[in-house]
Amino acid sequence: MNGTMAASSHRIMLGPLVAAIDQGTSSTRFLVFNSKTAELLSHHQVEIKQSFPKEGWVEEDPKEILQSVYECMERTCEKLTQLNIDISNIKAIGVTNQRETTLVWDKETGEPLYNAIVWLDLRTQSTVERLINKTPGRNKNHLKHKTGLPISTYFSAVKLRWLMDNVDEVHKAVVSHRAMFGTVDSWLIWCLTGGKSGGVHCTDVTNASRTMLFNIHTMDWDPELCKYFGIPMEILPRVRSSSEIYGLMKICSSRKSGALSGIPISGCLGDQSAALVGQMCFQDGQAKNTYGTGCFLLRNTGVKPVMSEHGLLTTVAYKLGRDKPACYALEGSVAIAGAVVRWLQDNLGIIGSSEELEKLAASVGTSYGCYFVPAFSGLYAPYWEPSARGIICGLTQFTNKSHLAFAALEAVCFQTREILDAMNQDSGIPLTQLQVDGGMTSNKLLMQLQADILCIPVVKPSMPETTALGAAMAAGAAEGVSVWSLNPEDLSEVTSEKFEPQINPEESEFRYARWKKAVEKSMNWETTEPVCNGNE
């Protein structure tokens, strides 16, 4: 009797909970937070398979993505039950996702018409070159005044165009008005709110701003951009704010997670925007860097979109409510950060896990003049150079796998330095410290190297799941839910760890200059135009 009394009284103590679905490039998580303390109560994570059907192609299976979400919800609900936490205390669910990844499905059968084309994918390179060659003065920034983005393989519009041109099922479904397009958030929300039986087809402003079809000034789909890419507007999801009730969860009651049925899905943010919110960067000038598959530095610029002169993107940071203003951010995007760890593990087999990478690199403490530019998907910010490819240089007979491991970690830090430099030049107010989050931040060597290479302190919150936290905050703060206050005075204090620079700036500058030299050498490698040799 006492046991149950204790359990039920403990249950009452917790107050309202908010959950988040965090669907990233390499894994899916479901996390449950206490809305009053922002404490993480329980979570579950499932890896996602990426397939590489051809060189430069990256795909994921939409059904596997959806299944992984169900699996994570199921397991987390089991864990909550074991912890004596009442699942009915979950008042809202937020969604955050890998951005730009492109899906098309049939609204009548609910079936995907092709694999999801992942943001890193390069199959659209020739399309992008064709589009840029068509613009006046061959200018990749031709659409930037509306979109905030350069024309690049990275964004959804070119991927969608490829699907319509190259996949028969997609073409037919578009012609017969059965096709629905969406980024991962749209696919998940549509499926979780009923799918072909009344599912809600929507996206939020942050995800929409990564498609190249969205006008960041009017905050809606742009008919001229749609015409430019030849995309019928009827296949697009409805654009909503990042914090409002989109629909209610519908889950089969035979599942343990069936208890989540009827709970509103009321938050939606692209993963990098969600991390900005989770790091509480609500003031103009606040910034965070997330180390996931790629690396993303976002700086809040307030209610005005600022255009970069130094190769950064202008993107929607968040719009936390239907009647709230949209806030914008400058973003430095790096394609390959954590992905380099996966590559050293899966492709080269020199490590068995990411923990091993830290040990290997620490065993030498230097790259010994070896530089590794992981331009596997070309170079993103600040270069936007799709023709670049990965390069390892400065090798001698002395170089071994430990030096390569160290060079891989340094690569993540140098790439961050490049986007931080661009950010400082654009804003004119240099950052005095860097707030960080994401899976790779558990690597202490990486964090120390980052402080050394930037010559400023690096600050990491002790709760690393800031992306999921941001989505939970947006969901819990939504009108009609209102269990999470975003007033500055109500935001919980965050405990964090600080890494101070430990090497002298001269050495740091020397290494950075060498890195820049290596980057130069990685460029103009893979051009789709045939290369003539000297004899012809």
C-alpha cells in the first residue's frame, strides 16, 4: 500500500510533462521533459540507416524513419512506466528534424513514392550548375534576396525537381494530383495525425525557409520561386508558426504508446532552430554551434533578416506563436562534422566507436602536420563550392592513424572557425564565447581543441539534448497548451562546463593558415563539364 501511495504522490509532484520527437540524420530520439524544470526524465534512441546507392547519393527510407519514431515512443513509454511516471501527464509533443531532406508520398495510399533524399545528397549538382548558368552573370546568389540562400544541392527545391524529372511514380502522382511533398517534419506530422485518414499536411516557417520555395519576407510560399523550379504549389504543405496546435496524435491503442493518442502536436522547428531555442538564444546577437552530422552555427539577428556578405545563410530562426513576430538568424552550415567519425569507423575501419576516436587522437596530441578537409559533399559555408571533394594532405612516412584521427577532430574545429570568422565579419561584433551542443560535444578533446583554435572559451550545457529541449519548449508554450513559460525570468538556470583556450594564439594562427591552404587544394575537383587533356 505504502509503495503505491509513494508512487502516486511522486507522480503528482512532477506536474505537466512535454515530449519531443528529434528525428536527426543519423538517429531518432523521443525525449520527455518536466516543463517546470526543463529536466530530462527519460528518452530512447534508434540509429537510422543511410544508403549510398551511387557515389554522392544519400538516401533514407521514409518508412524506417517513421518506424523509428514509433519504436522510440514505445520504449520511452515503457521506461516512464517503470519510473512510475504517468504517461497521461504528457500535455504536448514537439517535432524537430533534419532539415531540407526531401520526401514525396501518395496522399491516397499513404505510401512514399521514393526514398527520402537526404540534405547531404549531391545528385542534383548538374541541375544546380544548369540553374546557375541560366542566371544573369552566372550568380549562385540570384534568389538570395527572397530566400536568403544560394542555389545549392543542399536545399529541397532542387531535390524535388530531380524527383519529378527522374522518378516515374513521382511524376505520375504529381500529374494525377495525388502527390504530397514535405520535409521530414511534414511527413511525420502527417503520419502521426492520421495519415491518409485525415492527416495534417503542414510545415513550420523554419523548415519552409530551407526549401528555396519560401519567401522569408512575406513568410509564405512564393509563386515566382515555385515557377522558377517548376513546382506546382498544390503539393506543398501549409506553412504554420513553430508553436501552435497542428493536430492530435493518433496511435493504435494496442501499443503501449497508445496512451499518447489525443495529445496535441504543438511545436515544430528544424533541428538547428530548435537548438537555438533550447540554448535560450532569444536575444539579438546570441549564438550557438551544434555538432551533429554536420556543424551549424546560428546567430539570432532579431526581427529583421540580415543578408550576409561572407557566405552565410539568412534563415528563419523561429516564430513562437501565430501572432508572434518571426525572428531570423545568420547561419554558417558545415556539411561534415560527426559524419567524419562515422566515415573513419564504417569506411576505413580505423575506429570501432566515436569514444575510440577521442582515445586515438589523444594518444598523439597532434596531427603532426597532417590536414584533413572532409569535403565529401562539396564545401558548404562560407565557400558554397559543390565541386570540392575530401582531401588528406601533409602526409609523411611518420603519419599514422592516430594523427589522422586528430586531424579529423581538428577539421571540425577549423570549419567552425571559418564560419565564426564570417559571422564576426558580418555582424561587426565578435562573439566573446561560443555556446555549443550536439552529440560530438561529449568529446572533451574536441571541445578543448575548439577553444584553442577559436581563441575564445567554449561553453557546453550539462544537458546535451538542446535540440529536443527547444522543440519541447515550443510545444509546451503553444496557445491552448501553455504549460511552459518562455518569459526570460521563468527560464530555468542552465549548468554548464567551460573550456578555456590553452595554446598561444600564434600557434593557433599558423595551424589555421595551413588549414586554409588545404581547403584551397580540395576545390574544383569534381566538375561535371568534361575535362579536356592537353593533347586534344
